[in-house]
Amino acid sequence: MTSPLRMLLIDDNRSDRALVLRELQREFDPLDVQEITSSGELNRAIAIGNFDAVVTDFQLRWTTGLDILELIKQHYPRCPVVMFTNTGTEEVAVEAMKLGLDDYIIKGPNRYIRVPIAVRNALERREMQQRAALLEIRLQRLLNQVKIGIFRSNAEGALIEANRAFLELLGVGSLAEANTMNWLDLRDGYSQLMHLSPPQQQEREVSLQKSDGTQFWALLTTTLNTVEAVSVVDGLLEDISDRKQAEVDLQQLNATLETRVQERTAELEAANQDLEEFAYSISHDLRAPLRAIQGFAQILLEDLSETLDANASSVLQRIVANAQHLNTLMIDLLTYSRLRRIEIDLEPIDVSSVLAEVIAQINSDMQQQQAQIQVDEPLPSVRANRLILTQVLINLLVNAVKFVAEGVQPQVRVWAEERAGAGEGSTVRLYVEDNGIGIASDRQQHIFSPFTRLHRDADYPGTGVGLAIVRKGVERMGGQVGVESQLGQGSRFWVELPGGERALR
């Protein structure tokens, strides 16, 4: 049985952890991921050391990715570390690479799929390095067993003496035969040594030819010495053909690995594109027959209401209600698919004006629920897309007044706070807090996925796509989304976007 890949996932953003975890689970099986959200958890994990790779954010509440990287490398120098962040800078990336970071990925809607690719790339590179190290050890043992050729030549380049190993390397039987080979320009080597500062020594790799025409690589070390007032060149000749072949093999392995990564990335991107186009096409094409079903059912209800018995009338009403529900689901799917496909423009947006429009737009629903919405003005501006931000706020407010206990008047509070950024300016975190039924902690990381329903449709009707639209819309605007909640104590959803003043710089 294959042992699971053990990983540390260090990110204090629950939604980001969930997205990264989902992509990792798609790529690695079996997989054992430990989510780290505090310094205590990290210290315990490092003390145990039961992990194979690390994925970390840069800006955390309690430290930075650079500190984590340095700590990991201090204890486990060969452990692959990938940084996945939207708050780092080019300087941070350079510094991280100096500390041994394996890959640096900027967070974005289409970047989550790159995390498992980067992890696999780092793991394969570590394996390749280990193989290369083992190969180097084997080569070193081999080289230790090989005799090293020793020779001495004069200023004219003639060999004066040599040992047996030297003659064997050249494939000759005598010094005189070696002098006739012209195997190397020793006169030029003497001239080069004369122009060097003490110690007058030179080491280089050379391609040589034996007496039978066989080519081999050798490490040639030459030193200028004086023997009885005569300048001579003393040399060592070592066969390194195996090492050079290993270097060629390593380069080919690197090229093959890079090609595999590029092919896999292209395949993943193509698959995602096909899936998006399929979902868009299906959602769009199904609406036409669905409208026909609604229309015919409504006609039957209106034209035959007096002749239908109670059971038939109930069935037709259920057809109309379910068709309407399915139509809403199709619209949500189209919206979700469109958010993944369209190009969007970001600009400074006044959140207060957008929120006022949203409240006016859903006013009838608010009155029907007798909901009260408190907005703590002023709200700072953000860098966003107005239409997408409107859609996000509508979904959050509608959910806030929908998921309340029976007999409880919905109370919603909206406020914002500016948060200092790391090198890219400030961000704005917008909160929508309700007095609803709350969300269990073990379900909070799943609610932003499409079709996630925590309750029966009879209790709280919906499509399960609303919060997925919120998450995708916020990500497309370069932001983050999350929730803080406890069962029976309401929920506090938050959306964090770049500050509006950044666009004016």
C-alpha cells in the first residue's frame, strides 16, 4: 500500500485552505494534510517532523511566510516549500528564493490548480537531487578506485616523466610513445601558468583522445614548479567521463521533467476550459424547454382549474414550483459560469452607494421578512467591478435574512474596516453579520462550493449556488471571502477587497 503524501497547509484563510486542499486532493492520492493556523500548531508539527512538503501563505496573522520558510529550512533543509500568496512582492519572492523556496505563486482565480503542480514539481526535483547525490557518491567511489595519472613536462611541452596510470589513460606503453601523440598542447599550458599569480595552478576539464582514437573527458590539474632552477609543469590527469555522462543525463532528466510539467498544466487548463464551456452551454440550452414546461403547466392551471380535482391541481402547482426552482438554478449556473469566463474591469467603487442600490433592489423581500438592516457609515471605497460587487452583496444580504429561526425577526448589520497590506497598499474588509441559525464549524469550509446545501429545501429554499457566486466573484476581483459562525449564534460573512485608493496612485 502506498504511503500518503504528508503535507502542512499553512494559511489562516479558511476558504483559501479549502480551495488549495481540493486541488491537492485531486492531484495526490493518498494524501494526509495538516492545516496550520497558529504558531503553536506549527511548532508542534515541526517538532514531530511527520511531513513531506509545505504550502504556506506569506501574510499571516501571527507571522510571515519568510519566517516560516526559514524555520522549515532550519530544521528540514531538503523539505520542499511552496508559497501561495496574494500579499507578497517581487522583493519577497527574491528573498524567499534565496532562503530555499521551491516555488512562488500569486493567488488568483485560476492559480489554485498550479499549487499541486508546483508541489509535485518540487517533490520530483527533490527526488532527482537525491538521485543525483547518490549518483555523485557512486561516482566518487568509482573515481577513488581509478588510478590518477601523474606527469611532468618542460617549458617546450615535452613530457619528462609520467607514471603508469598516466600511460594507461592515454593508451600507450611508453613515455616516448606519449610524446609522439600530441595529446595536449603542453607548451600553451606552460605559457598560461607563467601569467598567473602565485600559486600558479590551473584546473580545467578537457576532452582528450587515446592512442586508439577513443575520446574521453579528463580533469587536468597543472602547477608551475621549479626543480633545480628549471621551470617545469607538474600535472594530474583524472578520467571523469562517467561524471560528464551523469551531467548529460541530469540535463536530459530536467528537460523531460519541465516538458511533463508544461504538458500537465496545459491539460489541466484545457480540461477546466472545456468544463466551463459545457456548464455554460447546458445551463443556457435547458432554459428554453424549461420555460415551455412552465408555460404549459400555468395554462393548464388557468384554463382547467374548475375541472381539475384537488390532486391534479396540486400536481400542476408542484410542476410550476419545481420548474421555477430549476429556472432559478439555471440562472445561477449561468451567472457562476459567466463569472469564470468574462474579462472584468476594476475601478474605485463607493461601497455605500452600491449597498444603497442593493437594499433598494431587495426592499420587497426585506419588508416581507420584516428584516432590519443596520449600515455603519461611512464605508470606505474599494477597487472592484460594480456589477459583480452588486451581485455579491445581494447574495450575502438575501442569505442573511433567509436563514433565521422561525419567529425570529432578521437583524443584519453591515460595516467595514481598513486593513494594512504588505507592500501592495491597504485592503478593505466588509462584514455582513446576521442573527440567523449559524453554521457548524465542520461545514464552514464547504459552503462556498457549488450546490452545497445544509438544510432541506422545504425549510430553506435555494439552489446552493449563491455563496459559490459570491466566492467566485470576489476572487475575480482579486479579493477573499470567509465566514465566522457558531450554531444558534448567527454568522458573520466577510469580503476583503483591495482599497479603492490604490487605483488612484
